[in-house]
Amino acid sequence: MKQLRHVLFTLALGSASAFGGDLPSASACDPGRVEPRSWHLVTRAQALNVLRPRHDWWDSFDLGKYADDLDDLDTAATHLAERALEVDPGNALAWGELARLYLIEEEPDRAEEAWRRAMAAGVPVVWTGTLYDVDARTYHVLAFDRAGIRIYRLDQLGGPVERGFYGIPKFPAAENERFWAGLAGCLSEAGAPEATVPWADVREIKAGNYVLWFKLTRPIRVSSDRTRKTHTLDEIKVALHGRTGELEVYKPVGSNSPALRGRGPASYQDLVRRTMVKFVDPERRIALPPSHPGVGW
């Protein structure tokens, strides 16, 4: 599968170069200026991939199943975005999706090329994420571009949020094109973001096991679509969705019995911040303290 993705990526690069290289941002979110099949691949097809059931109640007893399911989701999402570029090299939203997906799959060279093309086209790289200091039981949408970070509530993109177990959000149906186009980078219909953070206000990005900390020079205010409570933050503590941890067996000191402990995707967190700053902080003003993941965040 990785060999096939490499071939598709190479074809996409060649096709984009033939198309004319960097793409105008005005065309990115206009379905009329994107080949219909390619537009479908970055919106509805991605939605169907995310929404496809991959496990049932009994799988809760298989602790590795969720990580495998997420890997399956990410692999399919990457293939869809690459196929969208193959169909229409002018579909800049596909580069925005690949900029995120190649980081999730820890392919730094391809990620940098996708970031370069997305930034040149004016397309933000968008993640859903959990802001633990706002509400650990809902999601926010974070968009990263050369200007800064924009944070949206989930309901700003997709309307009223349906919730499942423990109040965790469910993603909208595939027919909700506004939402899925938003996750691809088309956020004009989402309204004003909850918060906007110019890169000049980010003084440090720290990487942990499961989260990134964007430390700010000025506080921001962000609310939850679940509780409607607003929180003032001087740092953004966020888990950008796409990777999860894994369990490892170890032998505790003084015990003859093995035990399990979780390890977060620390290398993913570090790769995200280091790739990001290459495009948004050419002066290297933002501090990146060394990553020393232990237990916990």
C-alpha cells in the first residue's frame, strides 16, 4: 500500500507541476472550479471513510483494535486525497488534506511538500482536536496557515452537534458538505472563529506524548459547544486528532508479573510542530524545547 501511495504522490507532483505549480486560493473552495469527482473525493468520500463503522461493542475488550482502526482510516483518507489530485491536479484542498495526513503517517518529506503547496494556494491545514483546558468531552476545529491559528467550535462548521457515549460528539452525516469541506480547508461559511492567534503571539510550542502546548504572549477566550462555558487560555493544550497511543508490556520493579502502560505518539507531536514552524516561523522566533516524553501528557 505504501508503494502505491508513493507512485500516486509522484504522479500528483508531476501533474501539479504541469498544471502550473502553485494554485490560486480563489479557486480552492469553488466546487465549480474543481473537477466534480475530485471535489467528491475530498468531501463526501472522506466523510464516508470517517463514518464507516469499524468496530462493535465486543471490540472494546481488544485494546489494540482502536489503534488498528485509526490506522485503517488514515490510510484510506490518504489514498482518497492522492486520488483527488490524480483526477484534478488543480484541487488545492487535496494538498491541505495531505499536509495533515502525511504528518499523521510520519512521512516528513511528503508532508513538507504538501504543506508548501497548501500554503502557496492559501489553503489552511485543518485538524479536529481536543482542547483539554476547555472541554475534554467535545472537539474543536483548528486551522493553521501562514497568518496564524484559527479555532472554531464544532457546531460552527456542522450545525447542532449530536453526541454519543459520555457526551463525545458524533461527526455530521456525509451529506453535510459544509462541514466536510470545512475540514478540507473551506472555512468561509463557519463565521468568525472562537479565537484567532497570529504566529507573533506564539512564543513556544512544546511537544508531549499526547498533546502540543502552544504558549501565548496574550490570552485568548474559547468556549465549548457542549457546556457553553468560556475559558481564558494563555496556552493552547491540544491533542490534534489522527494518532493514538499504544500499549507496551513491562516488568515493574519488585514484581514478577508483567504490567501494561500506555505510550503516546510523541514522535508525531514533535514532527507536527517542527514541520509547522518551517512554514510559519522563518525567523525561528518560536521556541521548540526538547521533547522528553515520559508518562502522562
